[in-house]
Amino acid sequence: MRIAVAGSIATDHLMAYPGRFAEQMIADSLDRVSLSFLADTLEVRRGGVAANIALGLGRLGLSPLLVGAAGVDFAEYERRLQADGVDTSAVHVSETLHTARFVCTTDSEQNQIATFYAGAMAEARHISLTAVSEQCGGLGLVLVGADDPAAMVRHTEAARRLGLPFAADPSQQLARLGRDEVRTVVDGAAYLFTNAYEAALLKEHAGWTEAQVLERVGTWITTHGADGVDIARRGEPRLHVPAVHTDDVVEPTGAGDAFRAGFLAGTSWGWTQERAAQLGCGVATLVLESVGTQEYELTAAGLLARIVRAYGPAAADAMRTALAGVRGPLEPVA
């Protein structure tokens, strides 16, 4: 199954604040906020939700198609993505603007405050998913991730016209999308991805209850960080998948994107949603242990060892053959 991943391509500026954001906030004055945090570190890394997910899929052995807009500074980034198996032929490169910027500060409790500058991403609305599908000989699934809002709506509507299954992943753009836009990008999705906060925001912005959302999507996957993942389908019991535990959390940015890559890879291989979510949790943990959304090292042996510890040998055995395409040696797991 050929997966197209549409969404942002960005450069991440990641800072760490040693205190707690909450200590600087006054409950009665949140409508007049003026805050400044002195960060200890700054890391500049390549990111963007679509690029992160596509890279994860590529490292897992798939050949994802990246659909998005990048800037005049994209050449080196493009070479790195291609080296990890990502097809960048559908990326629109601006002639004047720089690649989007994500600026994020994380406190000591892994809370985050972030700002996103669109830059070249604003030109993503000019990409035709219909033309992209024709050029690559057809698609099996399109993930519509956080992007220029007009592009998100356009890609979703194109997927419907083409009869393509699509995954809705509005994430950070929920704050920007109006009610009609939220409903457009969600309604009819085969998969809906949110974290717990985004789930509440989506219901508020769409004006739908949880039951009404489930009437309109195939599967709703909600991540809860260290508390794992919930998978919901209309008329079926909610499925909970525990997270893969780690004591070495360094920086959480990009863990959700890594989860999506693992889940979509497992889905493309015909796995159950529970098994696909287990793989997603395993890949997400690798990102938690590194600074930057794409700096993690992925090997089959290391990933399977984590799966054994979290879910048992049977889960790892069920994944072993498919993970033979992961970059790195497939070594025995004790």
C-alpha cells in the first residue's frame, strides 16, 4: 500500500526551560499573559509533521510519498529524507520563501509552549493531490496532517473525490481551523489521530460529541503519552494499548509523529490495530530518548527488544518478518 503523507515540512528550534511553566502563571490573570522563560539549551533540528511521519515510514522499510511545500533552503533536507527512503517528488519548493519554522520550549515536566511560522508552507494550497496520485500511479492511503489550512481542506476533498482512504491528523492546526474546516477534514476519515488535549479541542471546535465523531470516522486513535493509546470505533469496546516505558525521556517533540509512522506501517502490513499501535508506541519511545524529531536510531533488534519488554515475545515474533526491512541488522532478540 503506497502511503502519501501530506503536511508541514519545517525546521525545529527546540529549547529547554529548567523550571515549570505553571509556576509563572497567575490563575486570575491568564487573559493578560506576558511571560518570558530563560532557556538552558537550544537545538536546531529538521522536522515538520509530514516529514517526520514520512521519515519514520521510510526507516521502517516503506516508500512513503511526502506531499508538502518547502523553501529555497530545502536541498540538504531533501537529500537526507531521500536517504531514508522518502519519495520527495511531490514536494513543492518555493522560489522565494524559506521552509517553515517551529519554535518550541519544553519545561521540566515536559509541558510545551510553541509557535509555528508558516513560510513556504503557505504555498501547499497550490498542490493538487489528484495530479500527485496520477503521477505516482495511484495511492492506497493519504494522511492529511497539520499544514496550510486551505491545503488541508483541499487534500481532504480531493481524497474524497478520488475515493482514497484518508487519515485525518489536524493536530496543531486545530487552533486555526474554523468549525466548517474541522468538520471537513474529519468527516469520512478512515483514521483520526489526536492526543488527549486535541481530542477535547476537536470536539469543541467541531461542535460534535464523541459519539458524533465516531459516527463519521472509521477509527479514532488518541495518544496519552506515558499512559498509552486508546483506539475507539463506533459500537465496539474501546481498546487500550499501554505505552512502551522508558526512564530516559529527553525531549517529547515528534513522539506522536513517530507513533503515527509505526501505526500506519503496521496497518499497511495488514496487522490488527492493536499490533500496529504497539509498534507505534515502540517507535515513539525512541524519539522520546533523543533531542530532535528525526535524530533517533532505528534498528530492528533494538525495536524488537523494546516490544518484548513491553508486550511479550509473542508480539515481537509477530512483527519480526515485517521489520526485516528496517535499516540496520535484524539480530536475535533474547
